[in-house]
Amino acid sequence: MLADSSLKTIWPTALGVVPCLALRLFITRPFLMSSSPRPGDSSSLAPRRHTSGSALAWSGSFTKPPPFPTRQPPLISISIPIPTAVGADAGPKAGSLSRTTLAGAVSRSFPPLDRAIITSIACDVVARTGNPLSRQSTTDLAQRARDELNKPISRSTVWRILDEDAIKPWQYEHWIFPRASNFFEKAAVVLDLYEGYWQGERLDPFDRILSSDEKTSIQARIRRHPTLGPASGRRRRVEAEYRRGGALQYLAAWDVQEGLVMGRCEAKTGIGPFGRLVEQVMERPTYGSAGRVFWVVDNGSSHRGEASAKRMSRAYPNAILVHLPVHASWLNQVEVYFSLLQRKVLTPNDSADLRELELRIRLYEELTNSQPRPFDWRFTKYDLFMLLQRLAKREAAAKAVTPGTR
């Protein structure tokens, strides 16, 4: 499924279940064809270790909660905004010395045992509370904590205690597990391409790598009332009620090495629209005269199976279609561009008609290409192998404690 995007740490968990592994996916910039070992080298057999640097990471690592002070904390400087005529927080910052810390302030009223009780209440299976709830709000948790601790506690304090906890089983994320039997073999081919290798050989400088897919059913939502601009103490207001003004499909190819995007809007997806995208890209001299052009795609109906690979090679002999395994869209770099498009252009969805919607998409494409910057993709096949190993161990452990599961 990264650019100037900000990805939050993922904790894919279900209520009352041990948290699943979060994918450590590093995506920053710039990128490719660095001095990396060849797959055939003996030194490349060990998984590489990464340093975070300036990378934005999806990390599955756990961190310890802040320790509780057993003695007076050292003096720290606290910045206090000085009110001015410009705004409440404008002006210089005045420094003062204080021995009060956030963790210390909370721990004095709620010692570690109280905090552990609050956490256990949040981890409790909701069905055991006797209420018809699938999730508990901070209000629900605060009420139960008051009854359990026999003293007052606010919603904000409950939230703060839970936010500081290292493992949060009360949170969940939707998660797509790899299911193809040859998942690693097919995904490793694509991850090797991202590192500059094809079938164990270093890519030629004139070879190109394209990541392609479709962003489907982008609706033009025509609001029944005009959007109100922001005002003092009020956000911009977008009318919730709308009528549908149709939908379009955005097909795009992302140049993995250059950070360029080439796309087109169509009324529908399918073999024909994808063929027109291929023609639009391959007719450019950069790709038409390239040694090889690798097209990384998923198994969607527009480009599924060996037939689509043969169809592409007949039209353009230097084009090679490379399929990802099922449930591997998160390894397709164009999905990163689509996520940026969704957040920066399509949210909130407020377009007068399809023409305006298409214009906004095209303008963002031009804006991206005005300063092309490739993603620095650091997730390798070694990382994938370790991920699959951990998932397999966790699945085996889950089956062991739950007899009868398959």
C-alpha cells in the first residue's frame, strides 16, 4: 500500500486477542540502484539491518511505558506562552523551573496498581460486562474505573493512562494475511526488482520499472449545500448530504526509479482501459526505447494471468508484466501514490461534477511530476521472509490454544 506521507504505527489486533505483528515497512526517499549485494553473494544471505534515519516507519516494535518516579525528578524547564494581542500562544516563551512531570502528576493520584487495574478493565472482553457493546468508550471505562477504584477519575486521565501503555489489545486494525501458497516466491521477484535485480542479475541502466494499478469508483459527490469556510472557533463545514454525480476510474503507472506518475481517467476498468494506459506510457520515448520495461501489477481482471502478459509482450516486445501474489497490494508502490491522492485531493470529496474531479486528479499528477521524487523502499525479501516466519509461528500458536481451528 510512501513521499511526504505520514504513516502511523499499525497494531493489527482484535479485542481480547494478543496483538498481531505490524509490518515494518520503511518508505521514504530517495531510492534505487544503490550499492546493495547481489542475491548470489554469500554476504547477502543474512537479513540486512536498517537504521531509521529520516525514515517514516511502520514498526511492530514494542516500547516500555514511561517509568514511575520513585524520587523527585530533576528540575526541567517548562515553556509558558505569553499572551499577546496576536493570539493566545503567540509571542516569546518564558522559561520556568518545575519538578512536576506528566507521568509524576498522574502517578501520585493513581499509583501503578491503580493504573494496572484501569488497563485490565480496558482489556476485558466486552461481552463479560453484560452490556450490548462491541467497544467501550473512555466514558464507559471511566465509570467502571470509578466503581473499581472507589475514587473519582476523569475520561482524560483514563485516556492518558491507556495511551502510555505499551500494548493496546483494545485497539484493532483490518489486516490482510498472505494466503497464496507461493506468496514469498512471487513477492520476492517484485522486491528484487525494487532493489535493482531481475532473475539474479543486476538491471541494465536502461531498464525501467513501473508499478501500475487502478483506483476505482472515485465518486463526484455533489453537496446539497455549499461548503462553509472556517471562522473563529469553527472548522470548515462540509454538508454531509450529497447526490452522486457519477464515478470515474483512475489508472496510473508509477515510475519506481524516477518518481514520475502517468495516469488517465476512464469510465470503467478492464482490458481495454488498461491497454490504453500501456499505450500512453509505452509511446513515450523513454519507455519505448528502453531495454526492458517491467510492469508490476496485481491480479485484477484488467491484467490477470498469463494471457495479459502475452498480450502486452505482443504489443510491446520490451514490456514484461510481473504479477504480485494474491493479497499483496501493499507491495505495489503505486498504492502509495493513491493514498497520497486520497488524502490530499479527494478528502473531503466535494466536486461539482466528474469534469472537476478529473481536473483535480490531473493537476495533482502534474504537481507530482514537477518535482519527481521516488520512494525509498527499504522493505526487502529478507524482511518479508522474517515476517512470514513470525506470522506462521503466531498462527500455529493460536491453533494450539484453540483446538478444532484450521
